[in-house]
Amino acid sequence: MAIPYFYYDITVFMFRNTMPKPILGVLFTVIIMAASPIASAYAAEADYPDVKNAKVQTNDDEISKEILKTHDHIPENGQGGSFGYAVITDEGFDSAIVTESHKGVYDSEEQGDENDPVFHNHYITLREGVDECGDNPAVGSISFDSPGEVSIQNKEMVLRDLPAEAELQTVIPALDKDDAELDELNEFNPGTNVENAVAFQLEPVVEDGEIQAVCVTDIRPTENLEVN
């Protein structure tokens, strides 16, 4: 039997080489799991990570509703490996909202333990210039709190009540629940100026059983976006 390896998925938007600076945005899903080569191959080849279209409702205080429709069924309960979806705001790497489902890491109040793949939200920041990630960005601060709500039915994911500003407790993600460390409160201000919706994957760098960095790769923007 092959040795399992860690596979990290995230939803984010980063076309800094092809798009103007103001459009750099990120609202993504972070996922780490211990997966077999077969499960990981399926996650990479399936259509479900791609966002076919996105409809977003906003006001000054929150992203009140975001509907993401995909090309294929959205797996739940860890059945599809690690994956995620997100909407992009104009705040770029400084503040982003994400949702995720994963096994193998404990990073949310919604999880019972590190192997609980329940969908949960995060507010996060991204870092650039991280050696382990090369030209790709890396995950920076990540909230332990899970703002708003997320629900899934077949090919549709719905996010609700995502505040434009929030002060949340952060966490250092761990491969074991007992090793997770809660950190200080952090202000996240993604705003509500939505510019795109995306899906994509992340790649963790793990040394001696500890996460050194999580690199953002394979960005997949939505085909259609409607904002009201």
C-alpha cells in the first residue's frame, strides 16, 4: 500500500500576471487531508471543483447570499477529497473569506477533530514571497471561528451572512487536534465588492509532522458572475 500524503485544497483568485492589481482578490477554501493516491487523483480530475456560475447578493454590511453552481456533484463528508469554493473581493491578499471540507487537519470550531470533514468557513490572509511556495502565495492568518453559514445540495453551494468586517480568533492549524494553538484576535475586512468566484487547490509543505507552509496553486475562476 502506498504511503498517504497530504493534499491541500483552497479556493482563491490570483491572476497577478494577467490582471490589474485592484483585481487581485481572494476568497477561498483551505483544505488539508491525508489522502490515498487514488482519492487525490480523483479529486484532481473531477469537474466538481470548477465553478460554472456564481450569483452574489450584497449590502454595505455583508455578503448576504452567494450561490455557487458547479459542473458536477459536490462531494460531502470527505468523499471527494479536499476542495473548496470562494468569492473574490477587491481587498486582495489582506483579507479573504473561504469555505472548506477536509480531513487530516484541525483548524475550525466546527470540527469535532482533525478528521471531521464538515464544511466550515474561514477568514484568512495570504502571504507572498514564501520560499517554500516559490511564485505562489501561501496562507497566512486563518480564523478558528466559522463566520456565516454554508449549505450544499448536489451541484450547488450556498454561503450566507458573511460580514464585511469581523474580529475573529485565529488558529495555528495542526495535524492533530491536541496540537492546535489558538492565537490572538485578528481583524479581517474583506468588504463586499465582489469581483469573481473561484475554485482551486493548495499544496502543503510538511516537515517532521508539522505544517511549514500551505501554497496556493491551480486557480480556476468561474465562467459567469452576477452581483446584485
